[in-house]
Amino acid sequence: MVMNVKRFLTILMLLFPVIALATGVQAEDRDGIINSMKERYPALLQAKEQGLIGEARDGFVGLVRQDVPDAAKTLVESENSDRRMLFQIIARDTSATNEEVARQNGIRMYLLARDNHFLQDRNSQWVLKRDLL
């Protein structure tokens, strides 16, 4: 579990280097979002390990198949909501577009994904990372 937390913190550091630039209400929002994501991370990782959730090309997470437990659907909704808000904060702080921030996250998450995690290929089909290499 310690390695999972370290991995998550590494992901955050890679994904959000400009977060420190935010101040005031944005900083409070950002901190709340990050805390929410940290709390959710073990469940998100478990769902990825089970093949229920994968990293989509657009920088968000998605359901690998539709017949997943409701808890996985809720997890995806919550994670994507937080990512969307955090992408907006980063975009505002860096003068990038939300889409560019999300695209960069998609690239980072692809690089950080484990071989047994699902990613979307160019055709938006779910494929294990090891099969993309």
C-alpha cells in the first residue's frame, strides 16, 4: 500500500506542477480536490487492477465495460468530476485550455499505467497497456 501512495503522489507531482501558483479560493478548492483524489486513489487503483476502470485518451477515466458494479460507476463519476475541476484550475493558472491540460494528463497517465491496466487506443478501444507496447 505504501508504494501505491508513493505512486499516487508521483502522479500528482507530474500532473500538477503548477498547482503551487494558485492562491486564495483556488488554493482551497485545489487542496480539497487533491484530498478527495488521494482518498479515492486506493479504490481507483483496485478497480483498475480488476479491469473495471481504465484511463481514457481524453485524460479522464472510463468504464472498460458497462456491466460493472455501481460502485465502479460512482468512482468514475467522482474521479472525473475532480479531474475536470482540477484541469480548470490548472488551465486558468497556465493560460492553457482545459482540453490541453486533459490531453497532457492522458499522456502522463498512459506513461504511468501498469502493464495490466486498461488504456484506450487510437480507436477508443480498451486495451491492456502491455498489448499496446
